[in-house]
Amino acid sequence: MIYKPHDYQNYAREYIESHKISAVFLDCGLGKTSITLTALNNLLFDYFEAHKILVIAPLRVARNTWSAEIKKWDHLKDLQFSIVVGNEKERISALESKADIYVINRENIQWLIEKSKVKFDFDTVVIDELSSFKNHKSQRSKYFMKIRPKVRRVIGLTGTPLPNGLMDLFGEYKVLDMGERLGRFIGQYRNAYFKPDKTNGHIVYSYKPLEGAKESIYEKISDITISMKAVDHLKMPEIINSKYMVYLSEKEEKKYKALKKDLILFLPDGEITAANAASLSGKLSQMANGAVYADNEEVTEFHERKLDALEDIIEAANGNSVLVAYWYKHDLKRISERLRSKKIEFEKLDTDESITRWNKGDIPVALIHPASAGHGLNLQEGGSILVWFGITWSLELYQQTVARLWRQGQNNKTVSVIHILTKNTVDEKIMNALSEKDSSQASIIDAVKVNMKI
């Protein structure tokens, strides 16, 4: 695919290329991976300022996202990459492979530095989700600091750097500049910019910023930091559509294809049948989402790929409110269970009270069904990130739901619409139909026929 960057993407790319240390804060869905890869490509092959690059990312992002972006764009075709995940033998093999970019999950930083016995000779490091280094006492931060002096260029990426306030910036910027701007020790940082807030005698439970601290801190880091919220490269509001692809295992894909081919799939929890192509598309859509209704109305769990992706997206939003559109009842149930298990506060938007709370910014994650997101429902004050957990064939419902955030009165410069899609499933057919503004019943049946090669 030919890369046609927006002005803000060119701006961010040039900033990365011109700074040895850069903190790039991009709103969720603005294409931070493609921007960074384009800059790295130029640094490798045009400017010869980078030779061996390490990307540190969340596990699922490391495993799938970076490689998918490299494969996606024509101008990145010369980049050689190696994914350093899996068991120790697989990780060692990946590190010993010849590549330009090595992508590792953040949980393995200690292993890489302390136990892998592979020479650390990376001259450029990208930290995807810089906010995950906010705890300066964490093992990943401590071990990274051991090799930080060896690295000539560091790029920190995140959506919002302040999930818990200004105190988080200390750990994040220490891994970038080794304490040059905010100090080498947390005590220095606290004394300079904060005062005790909640205390019990000599015990301090929390701190609050001194007057003018925010401005002073921002001034200290301004020479290496850009934020897309602070620049006017996009019209207000602009919609940014993106796809978050997830992938079935071989076993899962085999089951999916079996249903698609035979219209009948026998599972331990029940028998699933599809009488015709239209009904089949619904079954396939359910399977793509991760669970499916059996003939006895019981729900059979299939996979958790989309739940994992949703968890990653919420983490990447770093405190920004996220609106999640679901389609099936079992989607709602499974999403709710996952969020509860992760202690992520959420609420279903189905009452006037919940909508008011959302628009006040009191709901971090809101769950909504497209059928309830009708005309006149204003949600734009509560957030600018919409995630499609399950895609609907209904063009009208799709457009109505997107329009709840993408409308006049939106406080953010951009609205990010992220579609979680399962690769090689009916999800991709639905997205194509929506893109072509054709979600008719004929299109549904044709999509299934194409899939089945009928």
C-alpha cells in the first residue's frame, strides 16, 4: 500500500529524525507506528544515523503490530525485522537473526540485558508505550538504565504521558535522558515541584504540584517533546480510521473454515448450524468476535484475541475515555468480565444518567450497542476514541454510532475510530462493504459466497 501521510505525520516523522531523544505523544489511532517506522527507515537508509534498532512494546503489540505495519506499506519493504518473543530458544534465535529492527516485549527487558548473553549493540531504541516505564523502581526501568548510556538515539511513544499525574513523568523521562531534565533521583523531583498532600504524621501518602510546577516541568521537557494535541495539523474535528488486526491460531482458523465450508461445526459444548448464507455470516461474525451461540442457545467460547486487543487499546489510551461498540450479548458479557478482572472501571451507556456521566468524563470505558446510538444522542463531550469490538453490517447504525463522537462540539481535534478485526474472517468483508457504502443483504450473502468459493 502506498503511504500518503497527513501533515501531522510528516511533522512527527521529521521531529524524530532531527532529535537524538524524542518523546512523541500521539492520540490513540493517529498512526504512531507508521510514523516511527518511516523515520527509522530514513535514519537507516538515507541518513545512516541508525544501524541496529530495538523496539520495546507490549507483548501483543510486539508480536503483531510492528511487523504488520512494515508489511503494509510499500516504502518500508526493505526493512528487515525480527520478533523477539516466545520461549527462550525462539528469542535467542530471533536475536541472532540478521535484521534492521528487533521487536521485544517489555517483560523480557531484564532477560535481554541480564540473561540472554547476546551482546547489546543497539544504537537506537524505541519505547512503545512510554507510560509503562513510569515506575522508576520497576525491573524493566532498572535494567534498561544499565544499558541506556550505550544507546545513541531513544524514541518514546505514548498516547498520554500522565495517566496518574505529573509524578509519572519522572520515570518516563529518566529512561529517555538519564535524568538530565527532571533529575536523576525522585527525591529531587518531588522537592522541586511537589508538596505533601495526604499525610499521617511523617508518612506522606500523596503529593500535589506546587503552584507553577506544571509549567516549569513542561518547559524543562519541551526541547525533546511533541504532542499532537498541541499542534494544529488537523482540522477540527478530523476522523482517523484505523484497523487493529488480530489473528486466529491454526486450530481456531481450522474450526472457522470448517463452519464456513460445511455450515455445520461440532463443538464440545453444542452443535452450531447455519441454514443459509445470511445466517452463516452471523455465525462467522460471532466466531470472529470470540464466542458463538450454539443451537441450544448456550454460548461457546472460541478465542480471546479481541478481548486482548481491547485491553491493549484501553491501556494505550492512558486515561482517555474509550467508547466501545459491541454487537452480541455475549460480547457485552465477555467484555464486562475482562474489564472487571483487570479492575478497569466501565459502564454500559443505556440510561440518561449514564450518558450524563460519560459526557462529564466520569466513565473511563463506556459500552454501547449501535442500535441505542441513534440520531440526536450527543456523546462528543465525553471522549474522542471509539472502538468497534464487533462490526455491524448495518451502514446506518455504523454511521450513527460514529457520529456520536464525530460531530460539532467535539472537544478534541481528532476522533479516532479503531476497528478490531480478525484476520481472514468475515470481519474484513464487512469492513469492505461499509467502506464501499454497500451493506445490503445481497452484499452480505455475496461476501459469504466469496469466502466459501461458491
